[in-house]
Amino acid sequence: MGGLTGAVVGSFFIPFFWNNVVAQIVSRLKYKKLTQLHKSQSISIVEKGLAYGVSQTVIEWDKFEKWRENPSYILAYLKKSTFLVIPKRIADQGINVNEIKSHLLAKAGDPT
């Protein structure tokens, strides 16, 4: 009986733990390893979404699954461990950070 209870509890706990703890840690470790992300990236707002990077690849607003922010950055997640780092200092370049946040709010919901 104890083994069955453990299996049932584990089947609920492990996915929760993986999605809410491990995936976040893996994302942070990936970011630290990818030095290209630390370099300046070009970001602009277009009608369909965000134009990002040197090639100005457009990522449509509805591709973002979730987002979060802190005082310096917005992390816009395309998948659990794939995200764009949007520094809020881009406002100094005339890019409206509040517009980005409002699009993310409309398509991906409240920040997590």
C-alpha cells in the first residue's frame, strides 16, 4: 500500500517539481553559458511581434507562452526553457517597454 501511495504522490510531484524548479534552473544556467545573449541585441516592435537579433527575425506575439520581469529585464518564454531576454534599458533607445509588456499581457497573460 505504501508503494502505491508513493507512486501516486510521485506522479503528481515530479512533473510539478520539474516544471517549476528544474526548468527554471536549467534556463538560468543556459543563459549564463550563452555569451551571445550578453552582447547587445537589436530589438524593435513590429505589428506582428518583436523583431529580435541581428537578422531582425520577427517572433509573433502569440508564440510567447509566458513572461516574467524584474527591475532590469523581461524574460519572454517561447517554451519552458527557451526565452528572449529583453533588457528594459532599451527604453533609452526609444523603444516602448510598456508596449511590449502590454502585448505580452494580452497574448500570454499575467507575468509569472
